[in-house]
Amino acid sequence: MAVTDHVDEATTTTATTTMQTTIDAGSPFYIHPSDSPGSSLVPVPFDGIGYRSWRRSVLRALSVKNKLGFITGDTQKPLVTSPLFRQWERCDDMVTSWILNSLSRDIADSVEYVNDSVELWKELQDRYDQTNGAKLYQIQKEINDLSQGVLDITGYYTKMKKLWEELNTLSVKAHCSCICT
């Protein structure tokens, strides 16, 4: 009887402790049981080509997981003394792992020692999200040279639409937002 009483008491204590540390599923600090640091956010790792498409897919995947704030800085790091610090650190490590797993081995190796996911995201953005005249010219030339050829109408439309959207995002970024005096 004493062993049974002890087991029931331990079970109750564990259940109470679990109830007290539960995080709301809507919180950015929530990690779903199916989330693992070995997961990749996108099916094809980024290899240095097609950054904007890869970026868009990663942003979408992080949004679904309610983790965008970790790379934008909106989900700020709590003080080390805060009870949420360990949970933030755990989630940030998870986001960092997901992004690293979504990169080719060479690129991942070059950013492996960043401090957090914000720094990782900024490093990738600084390195690969460059708009230059040559890229604008290349896309404009591809649009100009595009012909239906052997493509069906859907394939042709899809290719054309993708080029126009890429040109629009590059053009918006290329506009100067400084105030000249």
C-alpha cells in the first residue's frame, strides 16, 4: 500500500508541475511536439541561387509556426533572470537550426557560429539580398526574350508571371529611400 500511495503522489506532483509550465499554443514560445531541430523549413536547401524565392518560402514556414518574431527581432530576448529566458533560448535555437538545415552545407558552414536567429537572418540577407543593375537588366532581358516556344499556355504564363514578380520586388528594393538635401 505504501508503494501505491507514493506512486499516486508522484503522478499528481508531475501532473501539477506539467500544468504549471504549459505554454499556450498561440505563443511564439510554444514548440509543437512534431517540431525538431533536424527539420528543414523548405524542401530544397538554398545553394546561393534564388535567394528571394527561398526567403519567401522560409518566411511563410516560420509564419505558420508562429516564429517570425525570432528573425525579425519582434520576439525579443528576455533578461537572463526572466523565467521566459530558457524558453526563448530554446525556441531561438530551434529557429536557427531550421534555417541552417534549409541551407546548403557550404553556406550553413559559413554561418554556423552566429549567436542567434536574428543575426543569422541578417547575415544571409546582407550576403544574398543584393539588388544591382546587372540583376535588374538580366530579368528585364529574360522578360523581353521570353517566348512561348514549346511551353503550353500555363507554363508560359507561369514563367512570365514569376519574372514580372521578381522584377517588381527588385524594382521596389532598388528605389532610393534616402532624403537628399
